[in-house]
Amino acid sequence: MMNKKTVRDIEVRGKRVLLRVDFNVPLEGGTITDDTRIRAALPTIRYLLDREARVIIASHLGRPKGKPEPAFSLRPVAERLSQLLGQAVPLAPDSIGPEVKAMVERLKPGEALMLENLRFHAEEEKNDPSYAKELASLADVFVNDAFGAAHRAHASTEGVAHYLPAVAGFLMERELLFLGKALMQPDRPFVAILGGAKISDKIGVITNLLGKVDKLLIGGGMANTFLKAKGLHVGDSLVEDGSLEDARRVMQEGGAKLRLPVDAVVADAFSANAAARVVKVEAIPEGWRVLDIGPETVEIFRQELRGAKTVFWNGPMGVFEFPRFAEGTIAIARAVAELEATTIVGGGDSVAAVEQAGVADRITHISTGGGASLEFLEGRVLPGVAALADK
């Protein structure tokens, strides 16, 4: 479960702490449109500052091409963090080099600075040892609070742990606690809800979860591939023909655990204002496409969730970006929020759905790492977690 050392297990007073966070926030014209990821790291940052550590904050942002690109500067993030903390967090001009070293030397206990975007160096994603070593040379200890980047073996997530004592921050700890318990010792019944467009992205998760859950509910575009694999006609719906064999295997292994939609909202085009109607999945008209689960499916999924003690949900039930085809997803968000259970929501659109439905505060744990939480649930070892010291 959570057998990794955390920031509570080490002495940080007066120490230089390299803190890896996931501040890969959405920006529009240099303005942060959602600061959830920054807020999520505040408990760890405040803990360190309150204990008189010198905090060196490191993150990536976007996908610059391994060289400085002003559009991907962390400046807006450093400014937002300064506001949230109520103290200045200056931005270094780079992540390594003499100027950065000098800024770190000048840090007083209880002060923080932010390194510029790690991905301005191509060596970051290559997990280059010399870059990792130079990053590590800035600090005495390494704290990783970037669960969202833990599935990547990069210099700042895995590499630096070879040169510094490495422990988890509070956000990393929370992710591992909730996801680890769901996988290893869930309170039962354990129900997983998977949606999203593609079965190919999630076949590893589906396969691993089948052996662990009591029920697996499938919606979203990936359900069409299952319906077609059952021999149904799905009109112009999105289908992955290359995954039909996988879908058949899952249905065979899953048996009664697996629940697929029984009705659907279909549209005559892929657009926000297409003509739409509800049909049984056996009666999808030629030339129409499935864009959401239907009301009967919502009701069946609600019944399946009733009494659940652990729920994991990843992926929307329909084309969530079109309001008319978001109803199924919103209904599931509300159903999950009403449960007396440990509820875990991971992945961008499902998180957006619980926020849009106004029920985010009633979800036990909202995972910040979409890809990372899926790989963890696949049973894969995450390099950024494996690199941390064991208790």
C-alpha cells in the first residue's frame, strides 16, 4: 500500500528541499484558467515552509521542444502561487546553471523559489543523468508530490532520486493511499465505471480491474466497440475495429460482472445541435451515431452503484463537450456523489463532470493524474513512485 517514506519521515528544518510538483495547468493567453493543480500542492509547500525549509519548486508545463519557449514559461504559475501562499515565490531564469545556484544560495529558511520549466531542457524527458545530477546538486533532499508525472521516468521524477534522499509529498501520498487501497483491499462491493472514446487506451486497466471489481460499468465511445463485438449494428458510431477481439475476450472473462448500455442517445451528425433521439442499442438507425448513454442505462447503472462501498470512475459516458450529450455523464456524477462509499474520480473529463454537476466536494478523492492513475490501476510500476525511499 503506502509503504513509501513521506515528508513527515524526514527532518527538513533549514534543509534545501527540491520539490517536484505537477503545475502543468491550462493557460489561455498567459492566464491560468484552472489552478486546481497548484492548490493541490499547497499542503506540502506550506508544511515545508512552516518548518523553515528552503523550498526549490520544480515543474514542467506543456510540451516545449526541449528549448526555452516564452509561451511555456512558469511565470504565471509563480505569480499565482505567490498569491495563494501570501509570500513571494520568485521565478528562476532556468532550472540549472550558476544563476540558479546563486538564487538558491540566497534562500532563507521558510522561503521558496520556482525553477523555470524543466522541459526547456531536452535532457529532462530523456532522464539524462548529468541533468538529474545538476538538479539534485541544488538541494539536500527530494520530495516528489507530482503523482500526475509519476508514470514517466524523467530526470526530475526518477533521475534525481539516485542522488538525493527521496520521499513522497502529501498529494502523492493521498493518491497512493486511495488508489492502492482500491486495488489491494477495497471495501466491497467495488464498482468501476469506465468511459471515454477508446477501448485500446484502457484495455490494460479493464483487464486488471476485471479480476478485482464486483461490477464493471462501461459507457462512452468505447461501449460501441463492445456492442459491435456482440454482433449489434452501431450505425456511424465510433468503433475500434482493431479492438473487437479484445472486447470479446473481456465480455467472456467478465461475464455477469460486466454491464453495457441498453439504450443510447443517437444523433444524425457529430455536432452540438444535431438531431437526437433515444433508441435501444439493438435499434441504432443506419447513418446515426451513439453520442451518450440513454436514460434506461443511467437507471441500471444507478442500481448497480447502489450499496457500493468503493467506486472508481474514469472517462465520460458520452460526448461531454456537447451539453445535449453530457446528460448521461452528469447523471453518473450525481449518482456517484450520493453514495456512502469511498469514491475515486480520475481523468480530465470525469473530473470536469463532477465539477460541472456541482458535486466535486462530495467525492472522496479526485485524482490529479489521469494517465498515472490509469497505469497504476493497470498494475504497472510507476517509476516516480518506485524511486522513493521505502518506510
